[in-house]
Amino acid sequence: MSQDSQNTESASPGVASIKPTFKPKRQPWLIPVFIIAPILCILISLTLGAFEISVPEVIEIVWCGITGQEFTSDNYKNPALAYSMVWTVRLPRVVVSCLVGAGLAIAGAVFQGVFRNPLASPYTLGVSNGAGFGAAIGIVLGLSTFLIQGSAILFGLITVVLTFVVASRSSKSSVTLVLAGMLISSLFASLVSLLKFVADPTEKLPQIVYWLMGSFSGVSFEKLLMILPLYLISLVVLIAFRWRLNVLSVGDTEARSFGIDVTRDRNIVIVSASVISAVCVSISGIIGWVGIVVPHLARMICGPDFRKLLPVSLSLGACYLCIIDDVCRALTTAEIPIGVVTGIIGVPLFLYFIYRKKVNW
Amino acid sequence: MKLAVDGVTFDYGTGQNILEGMSFTYESPDIMCLLGCNGVGKSTLLKCIMGELSPASGTITIDGKPTRQYSPRDMALKVAYIAQMHAPTFSYPVIDVVTMGRTSHIGYLSNPSDEDVQFAYDQLVYLGIERLAERPYTEISGGERQLVMIASALAQQPEAMLLDEPTAHLDFGNQFKFVQLVERLHAKGIGVLMTTHFPDHALLLDCETAILSKGGVVAQGPAHKVVTEEALGQIYGIPINIAPVGSRKVCVPGDLDDPLGRIEKFETGTTKRR
């Protein structure tokens, strides 16, 4: 306790003398840096590939597409090919990888915050295994890629509902919720194994395995549109709750004393974060590590305050996955599954940051 | 604010009642101490009042309205509750933690304004710990953390504070300073209802005191009447001596001549006197 607590007594109330004012430290560079970084990543990613297109041309093509003009250029024999290369092949993939990276990073930050646990991730409540099961069942039944994606979303959400139902039978603590998530998650993991076991080993099984490893190779704007409404709604809810997330992350008892309906608000943000994770997994397959590594990196940059942490995680997650996807498609012609690369790159990167600058809790 | 606890019984589902027929009343801005031995259910009682636990029977009302009918936000405007030990996970700067006390005063999805932050800072200034404003909450001492929680509670502008053994983790000097702080809060018009293991603190404040035992409240009244050698001896199960030192009264536990039972052992010859 402080020694000078008595000194301030006489000066505190009534006297209209010099009142000490608080000037918070700000990080004015945060906003411009974290807006520009993903834009740069997207532009550079659009130039990568066998068909060479330079950055100014990429900007021109994107601009033409937005304004509805026809793209003309002397550099190409066939400008229309360059145009469709950017708009139908590269842009959907780059945009989706950014959105998935941002979504998983934000969901991870939220889960770590509300569970006050550095190991929590977008998959803590079993969304990944649920969505994986949904996709696997779609593949086994021979559904179209759209329906496989729809089935993944559906089962991802069913997992969350099941987790809440199981947890609601017991106390209101967040530990119960994590435990319920683990149970439901293991159940679906077993069901996925069962499907793998019964799947046709020449055709269906590789497809399931490949889906579970995660990839952006088959994405299109149509697939993106399918997830966009749910994605945006959840994102808006999470960002709207940024201050309440701060209070929730301090502790249940404290949050309740500060006047927060802990159970209700926690459920709202957990459901939103789970929905975002489910739609991300449905389009990309299971991509680990982004949801754990990126929020930690973001916290190192801007601290635990969700008012800064959410935008920074969003931006960082988008850049991170966009770059990793570039590595996946540019490194070899065979195209390595992204879920594999995130781990191979994510773990050493994380270790480096732990050693360079302690991961603070 | 008028708090009435009437016949509250609570068990953790083990069939064994932690609280049994607990009844007392409290009115802010009074100071009130709850005394009782370990396991008598002091913390449980505060948790029941805050709605964190629901009593099996009995009623708890604030200003005549049952506490369970209060929304968390309305409750926060009546009482602030500070639990025994808070183990923080994230390294929020102290000023952010104190600003969280403003949550019940701002819109549901709004962020605190600059005025809210300044109000929070004023509370740190009031407690004389404004130098901690930018420090991470995880890296300050236990005593400082206690004061930061008090600052958050002040930022909340409640009518009363419920403190669960606020002096439990404080050093000897800080314990005393804390008692002085309680008096300052009272003078400011904020009530304090606290559980404590130090009858001395009740005597020092000479506040309303309730003595709790397994069967309910044994006695309630001003400390100088309620905190007696007999009453304390009964709840703690040891001899207690209350005697004046200067103009104050202090409690000394144990037999005055042979508190550790050495003389008797020496005389019977079973142990040598050390």
C-alpha cells in the first residue's frame, strides 16, 4: 500500500486547484500500419504465379473490375486473360485466405480472453472436428462441393449447440464449457475416423484426408458469398463487444461486480466466435495454429486491450495466412496443404517471439 | 442502501449446510464487520448476497427488493464486491482495470469516454496510487492490487462495498492503513461491509459488528458491546483477552501467562522447557 495515501486526502474533494489529468499513451502508428499491411499483402499476392502480372497492372485490373471498365494493356497479347487470371483465379483465393486468417485470429483472441487461457483456440469448443465430420459425411455421400461446405458449416454449428447443451446441465463456469467442448470434439473426431474407415480408399478417403489438412485451392466467389453473411454478423458482434470482452477477461467475479451479466455476455461472444470459426473451417478445411499464434503476436504488439487487440489480430491474421498461402502455391507446383504449412512456419515463429520477447500473460 | 439478510441457508450440494438461518441487517454508509471462524461461511454469505450463489432458503433484499430481481447493472450501482484474492491473467494497465468500474455507467455496447478514464484516474489520485496508472496490473504487489480493486470499486460509484477479508494478504502496516482507508470511505459516504479475521479492526473502527457461527448470527451490535472476551472465546475456541492499551482496546489470544502450555509440560516433566 502506498505511503503517500494520506497526503492526497486534503487535496482531493472540493478544492478547484490543479486537478491531475490523465494523458494515456497512444500508439498512433497502429492504425495506418495495420490498414496498409493487408492491402500490400493482397496486391503482392495477386502478382504471384506462373502468369506474370506486375503490381501496377494488378491495381489497374482490380480498379477496372470495380468500376466496370474494360482492361486494356499493350503488355499482353490477351489482356482479357490477365483480367480473368486476377479476378477469377487469384483474387477469390487471396481474399478468402485473408478472411479466414482474420476470422480465426479474432476467434482465437476472443476464446483466449473469455476462457483466460493461453491455449484456447477457435477449435476449443470442438468446431473443427464438427465441421470436419460435416465435410467428411458430405464427401462420403458424394455431395457437390457447395453442399460439402454447407454440411461443414451445419455440423460446426451443431457442435457448438451440443457443447452448450452438455455444459448447461452443470454449473455456469467456463471450465465446464471447455470440458464439454473437449467431449463433443472427441466424439466427432471418432466419428470422422469411423467415416475414414468406411470411406472408399481410392477416391473418397484421400479427399477427406486432404480436406482435413486444409487448402484454399478450390475457392471461388460463390463459396465466399455462402459464408459472408454469417461471417460479417459475427465479426460485427465481436467488435461491438470489445469493451465487454475486456471486462470479461479480467475474471467472472470481477466482471459480475462491475455490472456485467457474465453468463449471457460470455455466451454471446463464444457463439459469435464459434460461428466465425465454423464458417472459416467450412471454406478452408482445418487450419491450425493461426488462432493461437496470431493473437499472441498481436498481444505482444498492442497489449491485451480488445479495443486494439481485435483490429490488430484481424489485420495480422489476414497478412499471416495470405503470406502462408502464397508460400503454399508458389513454393512447389504440387501445392502443399496449408494446414501443414501453418504448423511448420507457425511453431518456429512462435518460439522465436517467445525467446525474443516474453509472451506476456 | 439497506441490506436485509433473513434466514439464509446454503449448502454446496453435499447435504451439509454451510450457512444456516443467517440473519442480519446492514445500512450504508455504515461500516460493518462480520467476524467468524474459518469455514463458518462468511465468503459464502457475501457470494449469496452478490447473487453468485443462490441460497437454498431465506431472503436477501436490498432496499426492500430481492437481490435476484436486480439486473447485474443495477446491482453494480448499489454495491461493489471485491473477492478475496484476484489472480489476473492479462497484463492490463492499472488505469484500464479501474476504468472497468465505469462499465455500469456507460451504454451497453459503448466504450468508456475520456471523462470515464479521467474519473478512474481521479480515484487513483484519491488513493494516492496514480503513479501506478500505466503499470501492468499483473506486475504490482498484492497490496497495490488491493488498492487498485478499491479504486475500480470507487469508479463504480456504489452506495456500499462488500469486501471479503480485505486485509488477508496485506502486511502488518498495510493492514492498519487499510482500516484507515475504510474510515475514509465511510467519511466519503460509501458504506463498507467486510468480513475479517481481526477483531481488533472491529474494535478500532468501533463499527457495527456481527458475530457468525454455524447456527447463524450470535450477536450483532456496536463492536465495543459485541466483541467481548466471552463471545470471541466461544467462536474461536481459545481464551481471548481484551485489554486497553493507551486509549484503545486490543485483543490478545491465548492464556496470558502460559499461552503455549510450556509451564505445565515442564512441571509434569514430560518435556523440557525450551
